[in-house]
Amino acid sequence: MKNAGPDAGRKFRRKRPIAKILLVAGMATALLVATGSRWLQENSHTLAFDLESLQRSETRVSSAGLQGRVVLVNVWASWCLACRGEHDLLLGMSRMREFDLIGLNFRDRRDDALRWLAFYGDPFVTNAFDPEGHAGASIGVDVLPQTLVVDRKGVIRHRHVGPLGRRDLDEVILPLMRELSADRA
């Protein structure tokens, strides 16, 4: 048996603070993600863009064309793995036809995005193409996916950061959209 010596426990003791720091940082990140929707809700922006349509480059998609109705805007990209995780839920929501689902394709290549929609299905009424990410960045998009509830005046009333889950949709997004739709003021 080797002699451990007086320095044997130092490496172990030195690693403990790093593990504690990583644990606290992980918990803080999880808390931010879990409460991110509510925290960002206070930080509303007005949706403002005028972009090419993903499907038809000669056609424009603008936020002005969305005014007067409550819409759900989903910011996505073909390279985003988390976007794939929420896609089936978005397809189901589009089949409900209760609200318009608008896509904002963010920092992507047109061919990749079109192939992705052809393969997985297209839940969007229309898709704006933001290849450089300028329009998304102007409304605070920095990570994907993001889902935005936009009121009749174009104000982002709720921002969900990360993939949508059934509970997010049923308990937060749809009730808010129904409330905003009922409010004609």
C-alpha cells in the first residue's frame, strides 16, 4: 500500500470549491430558464420587421401585416436542436387553427430551412427569413428557440425562451392569447 503522505487530501479539497461553484452556477441557470418567461415578460418590445418570405424571396413579410390580430411568433432555425424538440407541439397547435403561428427563421440558410420544413412539416402561416439575425436581435433574440405572444398593436406581451412544452402552451401561452383576443381595446 502506498503512503498517502500529508499532501494526499489537498487535491480533493481544492476540487470541492470548484464543484460548489459549478453547482451554484447550474442551479442559477436552471432557475433563469425555468422562470425566464416571467422575467422577460416585463421587458417587452414592439415587433418591427420587414423581411423576405422564407418560401418566396420576392414576397415581403412584415410586422405591420400582423397588426390587428393576436399572433404567436416562433423564432427558429434548422440548425437548432431544441427547435426540433418543440416542433411536433407547434404542428399540433397549427392544426387547431385557433391562432396564427408565424415563423421567424433566424441566422439560417434558406435551402437548409426549406429542407427542414419539407421533412418535419410546416406549421407556420408564413415565415420571415432573417439570415443575418438583425431583426431577431432587434427584439432581443439571442438564443433559440423563442416563442413570442404578440398583441394586436404589435407589442410582445410574453416571451418564452427555450423549447415549448405542453404545459407552457396550455397554462401560459394559450390562456394569454385567448385573453388578448377577447380584449378588443
